[in-house]
Amino acid sequence: MHFKLIIALVEDDKTDLVLDAARAAGATGSTVLNQVRGEGVTRSKTFFGLSLETQRDMLMFMVEEHMSRKILENIRDVGEFDSKPGCGIAFQIDVED
């Protein structure tokens, strides 16, 4: 069997929606890391030292290779990654061992 690791970085208010979409497409479990942070080319703005960006969660799914495309597309649609810039990203990685 071949597996893929799907990693999705989503706004924390969309975590449950993305988890439900992945389950509907065949994912059987996930690991959720709360309050992750990313940095772009330019630093994010702060207000008196407090960050103005929304919190994000990192979701990880280990899935069989033949199901990975459908799960990834469901995550993309529910997370609105194509329609709203900066709201999240999802990608997959081959798992060797």
C-alpha cells in the first residue's frame, strides 16, 4: 500500500468544516495542531506588539494514495483556498516508510 500525508493549514474557525469534508471523502483520522503561525516575505503588522493575524490550525491526514486527490479537493473547496487569498493552503507529500 502507498500512502500520502495531506497537510492543511486553515483558519481556526474552518477547522471543523475541513475535518468533516475530509471524513466525507474517506479520511479516517487526523492530527490537529492548534495555533500555528506562518511568516511571509513581509512581516505581519502588529498593534502595540500584538499580532493582528488570525490563528491557524494545522491538520494532518495519513491516507491511502488512491483517496488522496478527492480528499485534497474537498479540503480545498470547503476551505475556500481558491476563492479567498490568504485563507489557507493544503498539500500532499509521498510517504515512503
